[in-house]
Amino acid sequence: MTAALDLDALDFATGGGLVTVVAQDASTGAVLMVALADREALEHTIATGEMHYHSRRRGLWRKGLTSGNVQLVQSLSADCDGDAVLARVHQVGPACHTGDPSCFGSAALDADIVSTVDATITARAREPSVRQSYSRRLLADRNLRLKKLGEECAELTVALADGDAQCAAEEAADLVYHMLAALRAVGVGIDDVRGVLARRARLVHIASEAAASQDTR
């Protein structure tokens, strides 16, 4: 887990001793569930590395105590008002009591589908070699994945040249998948790509602010 949450900085008073906790999949960014927590629940969460919540009906409870669908904490961070906490977790099994991955249905899972695909490819890389899925074939065969990456680039280029929007979307999806597989094979994930884009965006922002400052002088 990253640096511990400062419980003294949280505003428990506004919520009658409780704060709202939003549980988010640390790999995909999908919102899994929303629950309440008091100071005791968050203290148990920090101490054990597993999410604990507070129910007005049953008091302190550990997520997955009976089902085994625990939430392993990756990070905890408060919002600007200190009355809500974002918990980025590794969810074991489904998050919802209905058996669905998220309490918010498929819309939450589709929020960052690229991260979901990346997480699936990463999971395939960890599977026993006896299971030869297509992703595992790509990860194991450098020539195959580079060949497929080149083919998908060419097919997307043709679709764009033809002005075929539907075909372009399909080919772009194929290209993204094969790109993620090729990146994963050399140890690069979608978060690494996001990091590069974020750094570049910050540099552009800094440059824009500097230019604006010069204009006002």
C-alpha cells in the first residue's frame, strides 16, 4: 500500500462519524462499489491491508469475510473536503453481492476498457504455459506479435484512406489490443504510457502558462 491515509485530516463529523468510501479497481479504474467507513474501519483497513467498512446495521465488517471476495488495498486518498475516501484496490472475485464484478454494472467496467484489456493480457502472461490462449501465443512469439502489429497498422491505414468509419473503429480496436500485447511483452503497461502522456501534458501546460505570462508583460 502507498503512504497511509491521514485519519486526523478526515471530516468524520459532517457524516455523523462516517465518511463515504469509493472502491475502485486499481488496474482498470472501474468503480466497484460505494460504502461507508468510520475511523475504526479505516484503522483496520490500514492495519490489515484489506478493506473494512461500517454498516449502520451490523457495525464493523471486512469485505469478503464470508464470500472470500476480499479487497486488497493499493492506496487510500481523501477528497478535497476530507469527507470521502478513494480506495484503489485489487478485487478478489466479484465486488457485488449479486455476483457482478461491480455494483454499478457493465457501465462501470466499460469506463476504461483499455485498462481492462491490458489487465487481461497481464493475467494471461501469468497463466501456466499449458494454456495456450492467443494472448499467450503473442507474448511468447516475438515474430508473431510484431507481424500482427504491422498488419493491423496497415489495415487501419487502408480503412482510414477509404473513409470507412465502422471498419476504422474495428481495425483501431485490433491495433490497440496487439499494441498492448507487444508492449506487455517488453514489460510496459498502459499505466506507463499514461505516465509519459501525463508528463508531456504537464510540459505543454507549463509552456502555455509561460507564454501567457510573457504576453501579459
